[in-house]
Amino acid sequence: METFKTEKVTQATDKLILGGHEFDSRFILGSGKYSLDLIQAAVEHAGAQIITLALRRANEGGNANILDYIPKNVTLLPNTSGARTAEEAVRIARLSREVGYGDFVKIEVIRDTKYLLPDNYETIKATEILAKEGFVVMPYMYPDLNVARDLAAAGAACVMPLGAPIGSNKGICTKDFIQILIDELDLPVIVDAGIGSPSQACQAMEMGASAVMANTAIATAGNVPMMAEAFKKAIEAGRTAYLSGLGRIITKGASASSPLTGFLKEQEMI
Amino acid sequence: MGTKINESILTEEIKELQKKNRIDHMTYLPGMEVLDSDIQEKVIDRMNAYDESLYTAADVRRALAADICSLEDFEALLSPAALPFLEEIAQRAQLETRKHFGNSTYMFTPLYIANYCENYCIYCGFNCHNKIHRAKLNPEQMEKEMQVIAESGLQEILILTGESRKMSDVEYIGEACKIARKYFKVIGLEVYPMNSDEYAYLHQCGADYVTVFQETYNSDKYETLHLSGHKRIFPYRFNAQERAIQGGMRGVGFAALLGLDDFRKDAVATGYHAYLLQRKYPHAEIAFSCPRLRPILNNDKINPMDVHEQQLLQVVSAYRIFMPFASITISTRECERVRDNLIQIAATKISAGVSVGIGEHLEDADAKGDEQFEISDGRSVKEVYAAIQAQGLQPVMSDYIYV
């Protein structure tokens, strides 16, 4: 459960809690799209404690097994990429647990190969089944409040709304809707997909997101470890800003002292 | 649009045979499944309306500036007006490739299990009149071949046959898929077009990807190149991908054999064909191949005419910008230099350790059959793997799960 916004939170007590597990880092790193020998450096410089892993990629085995490149001290978050229906997602999640990747699962149900947009309806169905089976279910979703509430009711450990389509680097195009989720849900809201730069990650955290997940932006950076570190700092800065309470923002020049309520004083003088 | 033929294909024998009576290439044969689909009509209309001379530098600039590449932008990128912008086009293509695929470059190898063919495609080494050594692997031989291939570390296989339903029937191909399942994670097929229930059967056997080359989308030209056999039926071939998806296949591949006809029109049609199918079946994974004509056994003069490397790059890049999420395979028809550069720009899948004959991984000489075309990159799996890594890319053997 997230801390209530009125409670006093210090950075020392500020934890990300998912399915009863505590994490200090609020940066979830994707493992796809990398040159394998850069994954470890990315994880270290990101300070990430959770790394996603497509089961279909881990399935690879052979002479380039991605698992050999992921540090052992991080929590694996297997995802169900490749699933087009709830049923397929459930099957992949079960397989993932069978082969020993733990109870965490990020549900991705995608039946659109162009934008890779999640299918919210199928995602709810899969969440319901897997949560009952004891998985820590982290669903990738399109930010819709009703769906988010259904996911919460179905037993999700968090919701992972997209900022923009996967790999688009467009930032938080769905900003206002993610804000609604943050304001209305008791579950952690983790912004996933579309985050192309540290400033965008920072923005998500300032808004009150519980964590940010990124992959393409780091995997394709000129210097992968440096970019991982930049994201780490941005996420920490955004979180600290959120915790400290953002200051008053004057949007248009100076404000008159009481332009709308001034008339009340006139009445008093009579 | 003319039907002037790429003269390099023609031999005296072919010229004689072309004069003979031939069946109507637009009429389905008995047993061929007919779909209720308007995609073919749309693609052909669009291709016929494409006039490459209408595009200007301004159109190309607009296409490059657009966030999302429209069909009009795609057509501009394929026009001659785009050639002076090739560097910018390649850079944009590279950006899209990295956004969608990161550093991943997928590896696979084709396995030809039979080269019997009932078609007379005058540019193809397997055609039924070409006097080559025919062969067909039995299940034991297939298994041996697959073992050898799997030892190289590859996890994706593309099973190919010549197009003979008689000599390599659906069940035979199904057997190959079942054996392949034991050794590989990803199984693709490049065999003759079939009905959706047959695709469903092969999907059950373990295959999930189907590639069918349309060769050329100009049906009049198509008719002059495919003189006999079921392949002659243009619409049955055209609708193969849609039947494959209806049969439950996860992904489908498209290609025009560049150099057979006006390659710009063929590229427009290939892209639009894939685009419409993905629009109709949004879950379908889309793939392109970009083969150019190559010399064959008993005709070493065949060449892709006006499709030079520059034009090849233009087509591949245009596919990438138009459909950034699509897989693009680069053939061993191309040389090492071209292939290594194309995976930097737009291609995401590359074959290695390739043999386009039958039984070449075996020691048993009786099992061997001749090649379909000449390959230009004979590098082993290890060599291609190292070449990919040397470019800062990550070779990936499979990123797939059969569900």
C-alpha cells in the first residue's frame, strides 16, 4: 500500500512495496533490446532492484542466454510478451513459475503488433486468474480509471499504465489520465513505456508515480551505463520533489491581490 | 504498365514455350479456397495508380519530416525523387529500427527438405523443366540435418520445399515441423500456398510463421513468368498470407522478387499488401524479405536489371519507415558487405550457415539435390554471429514462445 499523502515521509522510510516485498529503488529496468554484455553495467548504474525479462527471450538458452547476463541479486520480473489473450498470458506466467523465475509477473497482453497497445479487457481476466494463484501481478495497461479499479479488485499488486507506445520515446502523452490513476488508486502506479529521457522519468515521479520502468531509452543510448545513471538520478530527484511537496507555481506573471473576492470587503464597509 | 520482360531470364526454350496456350491465371483451380477479401483489389488498384514520376523532392522531404509515415509518404520514399535523399532515408530507417528492435538482430537458417516442383517459373532454378538433380529428405535425413544445424546454436529454422503437392504433401511438411520442434524454438515455412485448414494443421505441428513471395504484383507480368503449375494462379497466391492467419499462424512474410518487373510498383504493392493485412488482423506479425533476382543453374545470365544496391537500400529503408515494427530479412543472395550494412540500417533478421540445396548438411551423397539460386554470402553461423557483434549489435537466436 502506498503512503497516504498527508503522512510525513522521510527519504529513509520511503519504500516501494509490491506484493509485500520492499524495494528502495523506484527504477524498473527492461532487459530487452540490449547488447547482452551491457546489461550488468546498466543494472548497476541504474541501481535497479527489479529487472523485467521476457520469458520468450529467457526461453532462448544456448550460447547467448540472457539470464547469464542479469545480476543474481535483482528481482526478476518475467513478462508475458507474446501473449495475445488472457489464456496465453496465464499459460506463459505459469510456465515462468515452473522454470523457477519466481512469483512476480508483468502481464502484457498485446494483440496489436503496430503500436503494441495492451488489451485492457484480456489483462483484467489474466490478472484475476493469476492473482488467485498467488502471483504478484503487475499489469501493463492503458490508463483507464475503470480498468485500473477492476485490476485492483482482481488482485493486482500495482498498475503499469503506459506513457506512450513502447519504444516511441514520446514521454508521458497520457499525463492527465495517469494523474487520475495516481490520485484515485491506493495501489502503486508505475509508469511504463514511452519514457524516452530522464526528464520524462522525473516528471512521472513528480506527479506521484511510484516507480518508472524504461528499456529502449537506455538500451539504445550512446553510453548505456551513463544513461542508466542519468535515469536513476532523475527518478530520485522526481521522487524527492514529490515527497517535499511541489511549490506554488505562478503561471502568468504577478497576480492581483484579490481580483475576485475583493468585492466582499466593499460590503463590509457599508 | 508494360509487360516487357527482364531479358536476362529468357532462353530460346522459354521463348518457344511462351507461345503455347496457357490456362487463365486469374481463375482459381478446383480445391483452392476462395476468401471473401477485398485486399487484392485495393493493392492492385493502388499499384496501378502509382506514378513514380509525380513525386518531387518536396514530397520526399515531407515524408521524412512526418512523424508517422503515411501510404503517400511511403510512395514518395520509393520514387526516383527520393534517391538523392538516400542518406537521410537510411538514417531515419536506422532510427526506427533501433526504436523498435534496440540492438537485437535475429538469426536463422533455411532448410530445404525437397526441391521437386510442379511449376514452370522461368527465373527459378527449381522449375519443373530445369534439368537439375531432384531430391527429398526422408524423416531420418531431416532429423540428421536439423541436429547438425541445431549444434551451431541456431534456434530458428525456416523449412522450405519446392512447390510440389505431390512430392511434398502437407503431411510430409507437417512431419518436418514435428521433428523441427525437437531442435528449434521458432519454425517458419516457405512452401507452396495452401488452404487455411492446411495451415491450421501445420500450426498444430509447430509452425507459426508463413512466408510467401508474390514475386511480382503485376498479374500480366506474373502470367508471362509462371507458365504452368498451380503457382500460375495469381489470386490464390496473393491471398496465402490471409489464409495462413486464418489458420492460426502468428506471423506472415511478404516479398516481391525485385527485378522481375517494375520494382518500385512491386515495392508499393508489397508494403500496402502487408499494411492492409495488419490493419485487418492487428495481431498478425508482419515480415518482409527483399530478394533480388540471382543467376540459377543452367541460366547464369539472370540479373536484377535496374535494382542496384542503391535501389535495394531505398526499398528496404522505405519498408522500415512505413512499417517500423515489421521484421525485415536480408537474403544470402546479397554479399557480406551489403548484408552487414543493411542490419545496421533496416534489416532485423539474417540467415547464416546457408545452403539452398537439399541435404547439404549430410554426408550421404544420394540425399543431395541441386540449389535454387546462387548464394553470395557463405559465412557460417559463427562468422555471422561475430560479424553482428562486431557492429555493436546483439545476435538473438529466438525471442518467441509457442502458445
